[in-house]
Amino acid sequence: MTIRQLLQQFWGYEHFRPMQEDVVNRVLDRQDALVLMPTGGGKSICFQVPTLAMKGVCIVVTPLIALMKDQVEQLRKRGIPAAAIYSGMHYREIDTTLDNCIYGNLKFLYVSPERLRTELVIERVKQMTVCLLAVDEAHCISAWGYDFRPPYLQIAEFRQLIPDTPIIALTASATPDVQTDIVDKLTLREPVIFRQTFARPNLSYSAVLEEDKENRLLRVLQNVPGCGIVYVRSRRQTQQIAQWLLKHEISADFYHAGLTTQQRSDKQDFWMKGDTRVMVATNAFGMGIDKPDVRTVVHLDVPDSLEAYYQEAGRAGRDGQKSYAVMLYTPGDLENLRFRTEQLYQPVAMLRRVYQALANYTAVPLGGGEFSSYDFDMGAFTATFSLPQQETHYALKQLQLEGLIQLSENYFHPSRLTIVLDNRQLYEFQVLNPRLDPFLKLLLRLYGGELFTDFITISESTLARTYLVNQSEIEQLLTQLHQRNVVIYEKQKDKPQLTFLTPRYDAPSLPVNTQELNRRKELAMRKVQAATLYTEHPTQCRTRLLQAYFGEKPGDRCGICDNCLKKKKKLEQSQSAVREQVREYVALANGPGVSPKQLAHYFAQTDAESLTQTLKQMLAEEEIRYTKSGNLTLNVG
């Protein structure tokens, strides 16, 4: 099939969006590319369509498990075979998935960057036909970016395993420094950089100095009908603001990473279907969500960077209709942002103290624990080792940035099962264990022969209803079979997970680059300054400010942001006053009228744009006219 036929069959679109087809053809020519598209611009199509037109599998590197799972699910719904490998999966399941990439029909394999350097992945990739390496969220490879992930630096080394395979790097937001860094760190070969404008002509940006944020938010939502997102910084705020909106008859709900997976899923579904109008959320909400009709995105706190703000605000108006991105702030918010950013960078001594506590908490031996995952309770951890909670939180973030650990607050691992024995061995076990035979037959009846070849997601509650026992008895039966090496049973996890990404170090010799930490702190403070400048700028067009920040030559004023509207209103007021003055001056001249030179001299102190626009309007409305000699006079007719 042609690429347009593939687009039509699997996505239902008759035409590509601007730039997509050029990128697809570049990939099909087996050439490297860097793609910069705003949130919702259709980046995934750029590597998914050409993969379906080529032989082999596309390896997609992405840092977020939630986004990885969402992409895989979306592809499978379209009938496209895809899988993902991430922390917490059983070795057997990883092994099976990689085998399917070699011998099966998988077209997409999603992996975190950490996985690329494991021996298992390296050895299996040598046997695969890899048609494309797609690096999503490519800004993560740059230390100049807002979300630097050290494991991304391993991608160039991984590419040496598949030297003839093209790379496509994709991101929604990258400054010129970051773009250069992406090309360099990924060792892209003569890449074409595809760049969509950062201007969103349908999106009206505003930054409003406001002490009474709740009432201002209410007025915004009352004035702009349709679906919305309200971003706040804390989990507590999500619930408070949602309840406040409900009290004022605005359909609202709250969302944050501390909710159970089922709660998050239900809340998101209600909002996606329109049953909930406004979602009040932390930045845990929105990634990978494609809802085109979001009319309003309101920030009640100033984001840490313009990159983060642009991505979050950009979730409004993906359908091209007029939408609004509103930031409400106080001077104190900006001061808190600066203070909080400084606090993010804890002393090296604190990093070593927290790392040692993690080793003790998980009982990981020196030199062991690589890619091991553990349930992690922050409260119990800090209490056990007498650690200050806030400083510990920031230290954990730094350890994550250093590529030493991974913390996944909202990590969810559903219950899964595979049978270890072959058919003959299982039959012999059933004969010798008649008490377990009915339950094993039920498993095979419900989930089929795939249990012998793959990990299957199971539901203990469904099994309990079918087997006419309570859920705890089902869990006991599955655990017993697991202990007797009949099955591998991975029970559902819904707790935060801590993963060691390297063999455990001795804390005093922890490899922390102090110079790099200081440089990163300086960069973070520059981003805060840029966010502050954007927020407080009294006159400049918001779109032009964003374009300049991302290294794009600013275009015309957008005409719809708060600063453009203020300028327009001021110009209209000025034109009204100038109009009256022109009328009076021309009327005094009587007979021959006033020459343009006389008029320009008389209004020398007046804004030239205001005078020009006023004269054009008066001529168009025939309030004044030109005489045969070229003078201006009142049109008394």
C-alpha cells in the first residue's frame, strides 16, 4: 500500500497534516531527521506510517511508562502489533517480547532508554530487522533542555548495533541549543530538521496578575464554554479547586498521581467523553491524551519553564478552533518559583546520605540490584532514616537525573500469568494434584493456550466470580501454583516503585558530577528568568515571546493574546481622540483643505500608526476626502 492508503486504513485520515508527508518520505529514503512539532501536531504519524511501509520493526525510545503503554494500546486498537518493555516486567515476558520482534510479526517495540544497554536487549537486537529507530521526547538527551535524562546519552552507542538504520528524533519543544545538542548527541547523519512554527493562531495566551485566583478562574470558565483543564502544583489543590468549582455549578473533577490507577482511568474517561467538563490536575495529567476540543487551559501556578508551559497550554485548541491559555499569578508565585528551583539542587552530601538510606531500605547489596524494582513508601522511608521530607524529595529527583534510580509514582502493573510447564508436564501435575485440576482447567478455558507462550493479563475478581470463591482464595491458589513452579504469577502492583538503574554503589564513592550539578542549577535559574519575563511582560505579543524563546524568528503579532488586545484597545482609544482632532483641524482650514505635509507637521507628537489608521478609516467612511489639489477636506456632502 502507499503511505496515503496506510494513513486511510489505519488512522482514517485522507490527507497528511502539513509537513508529515515530507517527514515520512525522508524516513522511507532511510535518511535521519529531527522533527519539531507542537503538542498535538501529529508527531507519531511521522514514524508509525513509514514503519508500516517497511520490512522490520521500529524501536521507539520514550522515557514515560504511561505514554509507552498508551501508544501501544492505541496501535493495538488499530490492529497494529506493538509491545513495550519497561521496569518491573518479568524476565520471561521480556524474553518473549524480544523473541516476537525477531520471529513474530511485531512492528513496534517501545523501550525506555535504560533498557537499550541491557545485555538481553543488545543480543536480541543483533538478530532483529530494525527498520527505524524513533527517539521520542528527544529533548531529554540535552543537558540544555528542561527534562534531561542521562540514559538518553546511551542511544548513540546503541545505534552502532544497527548502523544502517535511520533515526528520527521527535520533540514538541526545543531551543536552538537543544536542537544542536540532539543532532550532536544522537550523531545524526546529515539530518533534515523539520520545524513547524511555534505560533498557534487559534490560541489566545494571557498572563494575569490576580490575587483572587478562584473567582477569576470562575469568570474565565463562565465566559468560555466547553471543556477545560486547570493546572495546579499540589495534589491538595486539585481537590480543593474541583470542589470549589462544583459548588459554583461547574462540572469538575480532580486528578493527580497519588490516585489509584482505576481512579485515574475512570476520571480521565469521564472527562474524555465530556461527562466531566473541567479537570483540575497536577502536571501528571495530559501526557499522551488526544482530546481535540479543549477550549481552556488555566494555570493557577507559574510552570518551571516555558517548555513545560508551552506543552501544557498547547493541549487547548487542537481542533483549530479559538481556545484560551490563561496563567493567573501573583508576585509571590514568581518568588516561590525562584526559591523552589534553588531548593531542587541539594548538596552532594545529602545525595549520598539518601542513596545510602535507599540501599538500607531495599537491602540491596553492594554491586547488586541493577534494574531491580521495589515498592517504595516515601513516608515510611523518611521516618525510618530520620530524613527531612522536602530535601529528601529533591535529592531523589537529583539521583534520578543522575541516572542512578528511577521513581515511578503512578506505576501500575496489572496481574499477569504464564504457565511454565509444557502440555505433558501440566497434565502430569493435574493427575497428581486433583484438588488443583478444576482451577487449572478454568484458567485454560478463560485464557486459552496463549498462557503457555506469553504473559496474559488476568483478573482475580473475574476468576473468583467464575470459580465461586472469594478473591483472596484465588490469590492463594495462584500463589501456590507459583511456588510450585507451575506458573509465574505477577500480582497487581499499584504502589510507587523504586528501580535501581545501575549496580549499587558505595555511597561515599557515588559518581556525582558536582560541576555538572552547578551548571544544571544555573540553567534551571535561566529558565525561571525566561518564564518570569514571559509572565510579567506588559506589552510584547505572547506568541512572539514564545517564538523568540524557541529560536524561531517572530512573525506578526498574534492579535488575540492579552497584550495584543490591550494594544488594540489602546490604539482604538488613541484613534478616537486623533479622529476628533483631525476633524477639528481640517474643518478650521475651510476652502482649500489641509495638505498631508501640514497634517503630519501638526500631529508630529502623535503615534504615526494611530494617525495612519485613523486617516484610512475616515477616508473609507467618507468622513474626509481628497481635493483635486491633493489636500484633505471634510466631506460635507
